[in-house]
Amino acid sequence: MAKKKVLIFIICYQSSYRLLKLYKKIPFKKLKKYDCQILISDDFSSDDTIKFAKKIKKINKFVKIVINKNNLGYGKHIKKCLIYAIKNKFDYAVMIHGDGQFNPKYIPKLLLKFTSDKIAASTGSRLYNGIKSVIKGGMPFYKLIGNILLTKFFNFLMNTKFTDAHTGLWAYNLRFIGVKELNSLADTFNFDQEFRFKNVIKNNFIEEIFIQTKYGDERSQLHIKYAFKFFLNCIKFYFIKKIK
């Protein structure tokens, strides 16, 4: 039986030395049952990110490096990577952020969720085991409160039970994703929210696993603009769901 093809794509922006540290944490020994390819996709960084990407290339000559000609933004960058995965006939794709906040050690657990063909995606949840584990990981208090409130608001309107609606660690079952549908989603940080909603409305399953994250000098942030758009989107999604 042929191995499932998995694209592990690392989205980078000003990742610098964090990128190399992140790559070294990918648990290749636990991924031998899959045919894995690593894609490092840089969103027009102005620092030394590419220097470290090339160092990784020296370690693993099969790593593919893509440099965007301009800054696409979070959502559009993810879409570009997923479209690459679809066109190259991968079965699954896993997104990792180049800033190192999300540990690649969880990749095998994310992929294990696809033993059922009913699972469209799997995500890492920082709140899966409660607030204490998040505090231990060092999540800033304002992010913690914002995450809890907005996740509860999403669940209330969508009749779902997610524990972390703002995670950046995703694995995708590409059988459930089409290029046309991808392109209809947001190019901004609200891409993940819209992707989640699209699956909820289609009754596709999204599974969560518990993860711990490291906060320090990572680049990703929960912006007020993102939070406000998330809130408004939830209301819009509610009415769309009502008329379905």
C-alpha cells in the first residue's frame, strides 16, 4: 500500500534563526509511514530568514524553498501553499509557523486524526486541557481572555464545541479542499476562522489535539483588528447558517 503524501509547509516572515530551530524539531523518525516533503515559504522577509532556509537546504537537499515576490499576507500565503499541495497531489498538508510558537512535535498526532475519512482537518488546541496549561505556556493574559471569549462566542452561534478557535497549528485533509473554495476565503489573519466556518457549515469534522506553545519573541499576534473582524464574522456566519 502506497504511503500517504504529506506536505509540511512552513510559512515564514522575519523568522530568522527561529526557522532553523523549528526545522530541527520536526520528528522525522515518527513520520516514516508517510511520504513527506518540506516546503519553506517566505513571505518577502527583509531579514536573514532566507540565509537560515538555505542552511536547512544543506541539511536536507529535498527541502523546497519558495520566496514570494511581495508580501502576500497570512491568509493568501497559506492559500498559495495549499494550492501547491493540491496541484502536486498530496493527501494531507500541515502548516507550521516559522516563528516557532507551535512545536512540530505534534505533527504525528495531527495526522493520526485522519485515520477516519470523515475528518477534514485537525488542529492544535492550547485550551484543550484547560486554562492552567495555557498559563504554564506563558500566553499573555490579554490573549488568553480574548481567545476564551471569542471561542465561546463562535461556539454559541455555530453550535460547536471547539476549545481554541484561534490556533495556528493545522493539518488539512486535502480531499475536502478545492482551489476555487480556497480562493474565496480571506487573505488576512481571519483565513483560519473562515476555513473553520466553511467546514462547520458543510458538516465536516475538525478534530482538536492538546498542544503547549512557547511565547517569547514570536512574530504572530492577536490584533484588535483581527478580533473585531472575528466578532463580526461570527454574526455573519450565524445568519448564513440560519438560511442554509
